[in-house]
Amino acid sequence: MADYIRKISKNTRSNLITVGTIILIYLACQVLIGAGMMSFLMKGLLMQFCYYGMLAISLNLTVGILGELSLGHAGFMCIGAFTGAFFSKCMINVIQNTFIRFSLALLVGALSAAVFGVIIGVVVLRVRGDYLAIVTLAFGEIVKNVLNALHIGIDSDGFHAAMGAGKLELKEGGTMIIDGAQGIIGIPRNSTFTISVIFLILTYIIISNLVNSRSGRAIMAIRDNRIAAESVGIDVTKFKILAFTISATFAGLAGVIYAHNINTLESSKFGYNMSIMILVFVVLGGIGNIRGSMISAVILTLLPEYLRFLKNYRMLIYAIVLIVMMIFNWSPACIKWRKEHSIKDAAFRLAKKVFKARKEA
Amino acid sequence: MRFLSYLIEGIRLGSVYSIIALGYTMVYGIAKMLNFAHGDVIMVGGFVVFTVMSIWGQSPILAVIAAVIVCTLLGVTIERIAYRPLRKATSLAVLITAIGVSYLLQNLALLIFGANIKSFTSVFNLEPIRLAEGEISISGETVVTIIACIVIMIGLTTFIKRSKTGRAMIAVSEDKDAAVLMGVNVNKTIATTFAIGSALAAVASVLQFSSIPSISATSGAMPGIKAFIAAVFGGIGSIPGAMIGGILLGVIEILGRRYISMELSDAIVFLILILVLLVKPTGILGKKYHEKV
């Protein structure tokens, strides 16, 4: 057995540890829920941990591994959420089986987000750095804006679509599916904590295996030096679009799960603030560190909730914590200070002293 | 005739965007950072004017001066406390810090002034100009905004080209290390840039909120993003670019809103931005990107 464990590659072992930890936490949560020891607030947050974790991991692929700043990740999530929810709403009477319907909704959401991932991926090839940040920001705002104006309804003649409020005329008995700023109402609440955890694990495994694969190394080579990567025969176009598309797909999946967890899906939720929030998860978790993204997504979702006792000062404190954390993490002066005062070093010095004293004795 | 009045409305909005975009573009050119908190400095400026005029009942001139002073100090303070320690850190870390500052300012305003939208008394008390037998009416705010934009544009270009500080700014933006060797105080130059950018934000806030006329804690965010996009549109780091980008953006937004769709006007602006960047990846007047191997 020990021999077998040694044979497993380092990457697989670390993946197993992470997945094992997630499963353990999941089981612990289930036990707590079963024993009735989990507060209502916490139960609501569990799902959020999962889809924010998925979003953070998928954004880390673009920001950390590909090295391109994206400020429009919420746009992909929004596309996934709306197409998935639209599908579920339309098919609610056609496909009675919840499992099949929800699986198809997930597929539809992920695929449509992937299509937009390819489109943005093509733009990525042209534009670079801060300009790309703006393009992605603009993309997110376009998605939000268009969905905010989009009205789709169904009546005996079939589907009708219109841009702008009050332009859609439905026959009697017709129902509005996407109602502009009001969004989609009454989505079947199909996503559960178990499903979300399964998809979180799936996202983690796929992306971390991608990073450690040949393609992942190619993507990182492009990040570190595009010209050098090109000169050794790495297809920059292919890998950039690949990374963007995979990232978008998982954001879309997270969107579908999100949409099936709430009653009303509004496009205004997916603005620039949501994209920034996901980016903050990635940066604080460590750029390029996939496990870190998950952990920081959980902590930063919990933090505002636990700061609730501060009432109006809550977001203020959150902002200050954010600034202080960034300065503490990244400022050269702070890094130096941390090196001088690290516990690890102090312990090492102490051990050295003890060892020396013993030797002398 | 109607087209003309829409065009003037667009130029007014564009002028405000230009003035805000100048702050973005100068800071980007010199400190190479995206200052996301710039939009919220506008909001602070607006609230200072609101406090001095509507709460304390002082004169509009005093209010404008107070706003400029407060915003300048605020800009310099933000730079000193939040951005300077991160001068050598990755750009992403600075970006997140800027976002943190933006949240901080928004929530401070929320705490002090509450979540309600406040009505903003216009600083200018001018009669609208009527042209073509009253078919076109240009409000006093519009005239002042356009004039202010032109004056600022000329003033800033002269300042940067002629003055010692201005030339130091150019030097720092071209090559920070070489500028240090030439005896330029980089920290001081960057602080000056932030001061100028924030003072311009105060001016923009007066112009913008006088013509809306309402203000809330988040009303700086959207003009901030639009101005940022205007700066990129024209080529970030370029001062005439910010001007052209701002005015084009304002005109496109208003024409899109009037002729195509009220709700889709923002989407149209952003779509055009993406298309422009696809054709010219560094904006209209942006410097060409040279890659060294």
C-alpha cells in the first residue's frame, strides 16, 4: 500500500488531498445539518461557497495561468445562468424528470458560455494587458445591459422576443419568460448542496489537471514569455482560446447552479462589482494558486456575513481589510518585515541555539 | 434641428467624461496603474459641494473651491497611504487596492449621507441660450461645461509642455529610472499627478452633478467607468486622446440613447469600444506597442 502511494505522482497526491478535504468538509456539514446544529444563514452560504469557489478557480485559469487580466467574468456567469434558467423554464412541462432536465440545463448553460468564451478569446489575441481588462469589462457590461432590455415570451404562436420594456405583445394565455429588468422568475430550485460540491470538485480536478498537463505548461509558457513560447512551436492562438473557453465554460456552469438556487434571476446582479469580487478572490488566494482561490472564496464570502454585527460599518471594515491585506501581502517593505519576523525563522533560530548549547555541553 | 441639440447634449456629456478621463490617463501614463478609485473621488467632490451649498448654505463659489481642495488632498492622501507602498508590486495587487479604496470611499459616503439619492442644487445660475427661434435650447450648464473642458485642455497641455513639473511628468512616464538619474523626484511627481487628476475630478463633479442634478454614494462609479473607457478609447496615457475619446463616447452615448434604444445605449458604447480596440489595439491616439525580443 505504502509502495503504491509512493508511486502516485506528486500532482495526483495533492489533488487527492484537496478533494479528500472537500469531501470531509462536505460530510461534516451534512452531519451538522442532520443534527440541526447549522444555522439557517450558514446553510444558505454553503451553496455560495461552491459556486463562488468554481468562479474563482475558473477565473484563476485566465488571470493566474494565462496571465491575462479579465474584469468580465460575471458576464460568462450571467450567460450561463440565463440560458440555463431559460431552458429549465421552457422545459419544465416537457421534461418531467428533474435529473435529466437539470443536467441538460447545465449543459446548455456551459455550452453557451463556452461560445462566448471563444468569441472573447479571439479578441484576446488582438488586445493585450490593461486594454484587455477594458475589453472584458465592456463585455460584462454589454451582457448585463442586453439581458436587462431583453424580453422573451411564449404564447400559442411560439416564442417572441423584443428589446425594451412594453414592446412585447403576447396573445392571451402567453407567458413572459425573460422579463427585462425583472429577469426570470420562478426557476425550479434544482441545485442542491450535494450537486454544487460535486461540480466544485469536478472544476478543481479538471482545471488542476489541465494546469499540470502539456497544455497547461504551454499556457504558462505563453504567460511567461509569449515570443519564446512561439519560437519553440507552441500554438499561441490555440492555447489562448482554449484557456479562455474553459474558463468561460466553468463560469457558465457556476451560473446555472447559481440560477437554480434562487427564485428570481436578475441581470443587474452580474455587474462589474461581481466580476471584481471574483477577481479579489483570485488575487487574495494567490494568483495561479487554484487551491488558494477556493479557500479565499470561502473566507471572503464568510467575512462579510460575520461582520454583520458591525451593521453599517460592515462594508467599510471589509474595504479596509482588503486594502490592509493587499499592502501586507505585496508591499516590498512588508515582505521584508515578514521575512525578518516570521515564526518559522524564529523557531529555526531557536532550534539552532538549543542544538549549539547541547553540543557545547 | 433635433439632431443638433442631441449633438450638443452629447458634447456636454463627453466634455465631462474627458475631464475625468484626464485624471485616469495622467495617472496611468505616470504610475502605470489603473486608479479605479478615481470615479469615487468625483462622488466625494459632489458631496462636498452638496454639504457646503445645501446644508451649510454657503455660496456656490466657496463650495467649488472647497470641493477642489478636499479632492486634491484626498487624491494625494490615497496615493501616499494606499498606492505608494505598492509601487513595486504587481499591477494586479495595485488594482485590487484601488478597488478597496473605491469601496472605502463609497461606504464612507453611505455612512455619512445615507443611502437616499439627494437632489443637487446646480452651482450655476444661468439662463439657457436659445438658438434658431427657440428650437435649440442650450442650458447654462452645457455652455460652462464645454468652455471648462476647452480651458482645461489648453491649460493642461501648456502646463505639461512648458513647466518644470510638467516636463518631470513626461520624464517619469517615459523612463522612471532614467528620470531619477536626471534628478527628478519621482514620488513628488507622482503625488503632483494625483493632485492634478483629483482636482480635475472635483471640477468634473461640479459640472456633472449640476446637470443631472442628483447625487448618491454610488453615482461616481458609472461616470468613472465610462471616463476610464474614454481614456482607453483615445489611447491611455495620451492627453489629447482622453479628450477625443471622452467627447466621442459622450456623443455616441447620447445619439445611441435617442435614436436606437434608451436601454441599450451603454451596450452600444461598449460594443463600439471593443470594435475600435480590435482595429486599433491601443486606442485612437495610443502609442504603438513595440516588443523587444
